Amino acid sequence: MPKPYNPYAYIIRLEARILGVEPAITRTLELPSDLNFAQLHEVLQAAFGWTDSHLHQFHVGGLTIGAPEAIEDTPYGPRVFEATEVKLKDLTFPYEADPTLSITYQYDFGDDWRHELVLRRAGIEDDVKYPRCVAGQRSCPPEDVGGYPGYADFLEAWLDSGHEQHKAMRRWAGTKFDPERFDLDKTNKAITKAMRACRGDYQQRQI
């Protein structure tokens, strides 16, 4: 017997890229369609290697989605929709042969790291546990490096042994930092751990 039709029987394939950085820092994720935006935040943090030390929000069309209690509400600012109440399956894709939807994930309002997220629907594979990362390029920048201009200056000093700030930047970033490193297995373990810890919400709300 054929399986009954289920309009939500798909996953979301998400191509994520940190804007302003070249060569590109990317992650390709496959996500269950019932994932909410608080969980999506946790997956992105784990996938890129951020430490969840700063505020964040998603920009979806004209809407802002995040944790309202963590973002200052102003009379003229946008309303922030509760991230746990909006799921990926709530998004509306355009009516095209291969529809995609682009949204922005903003992390750390000071350094202003903006991630372009391109989403498309894909079929569910048997015996696969979602969410998962299937590909990626390069390590994410160190926290508090100063956004993409600061990261460019940091890399210049970090890579050049003759630079006056070379030793200082190496000490500050730590000996394990490598801008070209990406470990798929380690990334997926981090995603699994984050999903268990957040329990459908933001991890900091569980503390």
C-alpha cells in the first residue's frame, strides 16, 4: 500500500554562509521540517562552532524571530516573534520548479555576524537521523574578533610570522585555532549534543 500523503513529509536542506568573509565559511545542513527557530539557532551555533555568547535573531522577510526577552523592545523597532512558536514547516516557499527561500541569521549585534541561509525542501532518507551536517568549509572566526573587518586584520597577523601582532593573536586565539579546519564528524557530534541539551527550547532557558 502506498503511504498516505503528508504535506510535511520532507526535510529542509539549508546552505549557510557567513557574509563578508572570503574564502567562504559554509555549512550544509539537513533539518527536520518540524524544527523550531530556537532549535535552529542551537544547530547553527553547534555547526559553525560559535559559543552562544551573544544575542541573535532571524530576519525572515519583514519578520524578526528570536527570543523576545533577550532583545530590547523599542516603540519603533520590529516586533520579535517567539522562536519556539515558529517552525521551519511554517515557512512559505515560492511556487517554482525548484523553490528556495533566503533568510538571514544575525549573531552578535556588536560584531554583527550575518549568515545567509538558503533553504529548499528535500526528500527524507530512510534510516537517517536529522538534523545533521553533510558538508562544510573552514572554521568560524573567534568570538569578539571585531566582525569581518576585524577578522581580516586578525588573519593578516595570525598568518604572518613577521607581523608585530602575530604572537599576540596566536596567544589570543589559542593554539588549536585553524581558519581552514572543518571536521564533519566533530560538527555532527556537537549538533547532537546541542539538540539533546536544548530540549526544544534555548539552552540558556534550561539552566
